[in-house]
Amino acid sequence: MKRRNFLYGSVGALAALAGGTFLLRGRPGAGAMAETFEITKTEEEWRAILTPMQYAVLREEATERAFTSPLNNEKRAGLYHCAGCDLPLYSSEAKYDSGTGWPSFWESLPGAIGTKEDRSFFMVRTECHCARCGGHLGHIFDDGPPPTGKRHCINGVALTFRPKEAA
């Protein structure tokens, strides 16, 4: 077998595998979107209220570039809300600097997020989404700090921050 034939055959096999993975996974966002949520909107309604990047992340499961979110540097006390439906999701008390380039939390607020298995990119991860609107937030990993050992690695564009009002 010639090296060129082997190379072309290998590339073809990888392309077929990647295509098969896409077909098995379905369109981005299909898993969370298949559930029923308290807040539902048409694609046009979501596009009208979200920026293009928010729409890509929340509705199509895209990922913002690492180290681009201003929320990485947010140090004030307060709550992080879903950018799609304004549900409070995370407390600043659970936020920490994971060094990954995305806002990270060791736990969410009770009942605020849902999860599903994500088998994209040839790996298995836990995807998390807003429990009220189904918007994709990011992923949860088992390499976080105590007390949970979890790292909720969240796209900053999927969040809005509300500082705690001074007493």
C-alpha cells in the first residue's frame, strides 16, 4: 500500500467518523432543547433578545473564547443570572479562579441548573443548562475545589452579574 493511499484512507475514515458523531449527537442544543422548560421562545424571539454571541452559546451550545469574559475579573458580592431568562444561577460566594479562562464556580444555586451527557469532541462531559429556559451554560468537571470538588466552567456571555446591594 502506498503511503498516499493510506493517508487518504485515514483522512476519509476520520471524516466519516466525525460525520457519524455529528449525526448521532444531532443539532447543537438538541438535548436540553428536547426537554420542556418554563420559558420557551421561538428562534426569532431568542435572536431578538440575545446578542449574536449569547444566542450562539445559550441556544446553539457554542463556547466563547477563553479569557475574553469580563466576568473572569468580577470580585464583588452578588449573583450571576441566566442571560436568557434572568434566573439566578450562581452566587459569588461559590466563584473561584480556576485559571481556565472562564468564570468558574464550585456549585450552583439549588434547582438552578439541569445537566445532560455531552459526547461531543470524542469525549464524555457533563453539560449544564439553565433549569428555566434550557440555555446552555457550559460544563461541569470533577477537578474543582472543596467542598464539592466540582468545577462549573461557565461561558461568561451566558451570565449577567447583579451586585449585592449595600445594606
